[in-house]
Amino acid sequence: MKRRTFFRLGLATGVLTLSRNVFGSQLFVEKSFVGKTDAPIVLSTWIHGLEANRAAWEILSKGGKALDAVEAGVRVTESDLTNRSVGVGGRPDRDGHVTLDACIMDEQSRCGSVAFLEGIAHPISVARAVMEKTQHVMLVGEGARKFAIEQGFETAKTPLPEVKKEWKKWREENKDLFVKPRINHENHDTIGLIAMDKNGDLSGACTTSGWAYKLHGRVGDSPIIGAGLFVDNEVGAATATGLGEAIIRIAGSHTVVELMRHGYSPQKACEEAVKRILAKHKDLTNLQCCFLAIDKEGNIGSHSVYAGFNYALKTASDDKMVDSTFDRNW
Ligand code: SD4
């Protein structure tokens, strides 16, 4: 695919466009990055971020902590049974199991994570419990589930009946994909949410059911601290969405934060992380990866490999979707 110059065009801030969201209603979308914003600030990936941000804002606007806000925010998305990429409404893996990944990180660099977790309604809260109640960072699979149940977390039956029906149809139609599940750009919608509270402290949360019809046992970037999410309260925070394997390969979110430490703006840091992904892959077919970042001063940036990524922004004066800049068109 020929390299295009879209991302350069997208760098002009403040260009308002009218776009149609997935629910058919119209939203004003601001093109590109937003620049400096006053705290509190909430940012999150994709259209479902609007609702998640509002829940986070409830806490932040009353002077609450970023950590509480990010958990509350993504719990909204995890509760949405119509969401096919996050929480119990998520699509299963190749073998019909919905396996959930989530992580959380706060301003003290404390972090917690769960991966390959089945049948629990709020993986993000389990991740927080791992962070706060154990000496570990990450619990996976049956052990994570046992811990969640011991801690009294709500269970859930997965997949949902309509999701199971869809999966069965997929299985019938995709016998050849039993060995290598196909990943495309329509079957993802992880939520990564980062926030700065009134005190200027940063936290982040990321939760997903991962790539639809992935191999059983596959874990993506979303529960991996440094890949799907990274927070360093001295510098900034970043989160990622897209093809987890590619994001892990460059320790994506950590890379973005580390670049900011070395003087990159959030926007430039996200662009550089995308550049690194491009450099490491010969075949870019369907390789969508997106980064979203904020620095300690409240500057915001985002960039993706392909067009189509957007994020939700909530501040005292804004509640909107913003189109990310990108490197190339599909
Ligand atoms: C994963 N990064 O499991 C996730 C998927 C995703 O938007 O972000 N989709 O690889």
C-alpha cells in the first residue's frame, strides 16, 4: 500500500468535522490531537469511551482519585452486554471460551493484572484487587478466577447465547481458520482509559476480551503492563489498542511514556511508537495499532497505523470524540 500523507494533514489542530458515530447519531469530532488541557482529564479509546469517561468524571469532578476514576470508567464498558470486545458480552476464542484480559496502574507505579480469565463480570476490579491485596502483579487463568471468586467478585455465564450462536456460525464457515484465526480491523474495541485527577496524579486501566476467535490461551497486550498500558506519574501515561502481538513486540505503552520522558510530546511519542511498529513488520496487512497518551502537563496525543482510530475526551469543558492522526489508509 502506498504511503500517504494523511497524518501530516491531520496534524492541524482544532479542525472540526461532522461525523456519524456507530449509533447513527452525529457528533462533532475534533481532528487530531488536542494540545494542553487542564486537569481533571479523562481519555479513552473508541466510541464506548464517551460513557466510560462520564463515569470516571463523576469521581474526578468531585475531587476523587484518578485510580478510582479509571476503574469506574471501564467498568461501564465491561457492563455493556452489547459490547463484543470487552467484558462478558465479548466474543469467544476459537474454542468458544470468552477469556478476559485487564490491567490497572496508579500514580505510585503500583499495578495489577489478570489474563485469560473466564466467567467474571469485572476483570478490571480483579486486577485492582491483585494490585492491592496480593504481592503479585499478574494472575492468569484458573488461578485468577479462583482468586476472583475468593474475593467475592461477581461471576457471569459466557458466552452470551447470541454470541455463542454467532461463534458457531463462524466455526462452520471458517474451518480453515481453526489453526490460524484471522484478525481484522472490525473485530476489536478494547477500552484503554487514562486519567489525570485534580492533584495532577495519573492512573490508567485497560480491559478487553481480546481478538475474536483467537487461539485458546492467547493473551494480548491489554493486560501486560508496559504493552497495553503504562503510567509513570513523573512523566505521563499511555494506552494502546489494536493488534496486541505487534504492541507487545515494541513494549508499546512503555515506549510512548519513555519517549515522553526524553522530551517527546505525547503526539510525537505516539507517532514514533507507530513508526517502530512499521519498521518491525514486513507484512502490514490488517496490522492496526493505536496509541493514546497524556503527559504530566495535560498535553494529549494519539496516532495509529491505519485510519479509523478515535478516542473520547472529557474535561470540564469538553465531552467529545477526537479523530486520531494515522500513518496510512486501509
Ligand atoms: C488484543 N489489543 O487483545 C487487544 C485487542 C484490541 O481493539 O485492542 N482491540 O490484542
